[in-house]
Amino acid sequence: MMSTASLLDRIETQSATTAGARLRTTMAAVRVSFTWFGVRKSLTPQQKAQAAESFDAEGRFLSAAKKLIDTKHPAFRAVTAIRGGIEQSWKSQSLPFPEPGVRLIKQDQVEPFALQIDDLRIELRDAVAELDRHFDELKRAARQRLGSLFNPDDYPATLEGLFDVACDFPSVEPPDYLVALSPRLYEQEQARVSSRFEEAVRLAEEAFLSEFGRLVSHLGERLSGVGGDGETKVFRDSAIGNLTEFFDRFQRLNVRSDAQLDALVAEARRIVRGVEPQDLRDDASLRRHVASELSRVQSTLDDLLVDRPRRRILRGSATKEAS
């Protein structure tokens, strides 16, 4: 007779396979890439040797670089802030995929996302144009800061065109021509792609679980007023707002492979539904009630976070045995 643990492991494996197949038919691979001017440049061997002398070291064992421009300048910060916003937007609309630089986005969001990137590219170019207007000023400041390390040849004539963003939608499916060339290889590729989507399910589960646990723990600390480190914590509106944003994103992108996680998210959403940040500040009784309810969710989440690595190992073993 199959044990309860073995049965749960088999159910989890089947669930991941089903969810992986669902992702494969409803999602598209999306990649966001940046062209970015490098603000650091390695020192020449001679410069490293000179720097090493002050430490009584050998230059070849020293790694050193110089910063070409002040990255704290408001114009440069505006450019990097746009990049950060683009990356955050990309990740908030997509799920992880086990291929570097690639994530999964809903197929019906492909065109809206591409249009969004086009708009952000224009915003980025405007910010770079503003940065370029300060470029001479930045180079003068660098000349003063770098001293003899300053080299005008390190700097381009203009920064325009050296910062950019693009997105593309690479195929992660086996090429059709492989069917005629080698049916055996085509089947192997199909199995490999299926395995990757099952891995994407696991990555999504772990990402959601980790973020959910962090947000619930954060809100619990703010409601109690004291963190795990014993320090007094200030309650801000974002403690509720970030959790609400998570609920919306989870609903949009949920892979529906973990019934227990689904139930916990639904329970937490019920607990804070209709609760405004100011209500929690004004009503101590409500604050205690919400904190108590969330602590139950947190307790179950902690068990899931501890149990998840073991489940992953068992799931992987079950998959290998089946193959």
C-alpha cells in the first residue's frame, strides 16, 4: 500500500506536469535586454602596478577599476531609475523560466508589453538626452577626481545611443524542421521542453511562496510594532498596499499547482479585505485581530517553507523513477 507521503509526492508531481503543460500553451517567452554605457574601466597594468606599490603588493594580484562618471548625479540617477522601473515591470508581469534572461508572459499580454517597452524606450532616450547635456560637466568633475588616472579617450563624444532597451520573444519550442530530420531527436527535445516548463512551475511556486511569506511577516511585524530583532517598527500604508498588489499579481499569474498555497493566499486576502491602513492605526482591537489572523497564516507558511526543499527532492526522485 502506498504511504500518505508517497501519495502526496505523486500528486505534486502530476500537478506540476499538468501546470507545466498549461504554462506551455498559455504563456510566451519574453526577454528584455539593455544596451548600457559602462561607467567603470579597469586600470592599465602600469596603473595597477603603481597602485600596488602603496600596499607593497604585486600589481598582477591586484584588481582595480576607475569610475568614469559620478553615478550619483541626478541626471544619471534618472536614467538608472528608468532601467529599474523597466526591470520591475517585466518581472511583475511575468514568471521565471529556467533559461538565463528569459521569463514567461501571458500570450494575450505580448503586444501590450511590447508597446509598453516602446514607450519606456522613448522615456529612456529622453533621460539619456538630458544626461548628455550634463556630460561635459561630468567629465570635468571626473578629471578633478581621477587626477592622473583621467584619460579623455575613455569617454565617447556623446552618450546618446549608448543606453537602450529592447524586448524579444524567443521560441523555446523544438523547431518544426526537426520532425523530418530526426523524429527521435524531436521527441527528446519535446521531453526537454516539457521538463523546463515543469521547472518553471517550481520556480514560480518558490517565488510566490517566498514573497508571500516576506510580505505577511512584514505586515505582522508592523501591526505588532516590534520586529524579530526587538526593534520598534513603524506601520506604513505600503505594508498593506504591497500585500494587495501581490494578491492581484498572484491572481493574474498563478500557475494553480499548489492548492495549499492558493488557500493560504485566499485566506490572507480575506483577512485584509476592506481594511484600510488608517483603520489599523485608529482601532487597536482591529489591529490585534488582523495580527492574530495573519499569525496563523504565517505559521502555516513557515511549515511550507521548511517542507518545500524536501518535497522538491522527492518530486525530482519520483520524476526520475517514472522516466
